[in-house]
Amino acid sequence: MKKLVCSQRYGTTVVRYQTQQNPPPTELQILNRERFKQATQLALNDMLDPTARTKWAEEAQQSNGKYKTPRGVAFAHYYELMRNEE
């Protein structure tokens, strides 16, 4: 038997069937999530350092629109490093 779920969206009450539960994450998904967390933390730490932030800002400007923010460039750099480690 399916469960009904009530929620509000844009001021309107919506009733729908509950979706299936997702299966537990695989080892690869867990590894990817951990890499993502670590790359995010390293990028945030670089944003607190004015010298590193300036370096990433220059790279963002030279990326021809691929990266819009210094944090995006830093994250991409660290994430790629972690993917290549293994």
C-alpha cells in the first residue's frame, strides 16, 4: 500500500504518493562525497588567505568564463587532484 504525502508548494497544498526510498549509497558514492567535502573545505580555506584568493581570482578571470568565482577554480583544482590521487 502506498503512503500519501501532503506538502505545500508556492502556497498550495499538494497531495502525492510517497516516492520509493533510495538504496543505500555505494562505496564509490561514499568516496566521491568524501572527496567533495575535502575539496570544498580546502577551497574555503584558500578563500580566507588573501594571497591564495588573489591567485584563484586571476585564474578565474583567465578561464574565459569557465569559472565565475575564485572559489570555483580552487574547488575544481582540489577536486581534480583528489581524483587523480587514486
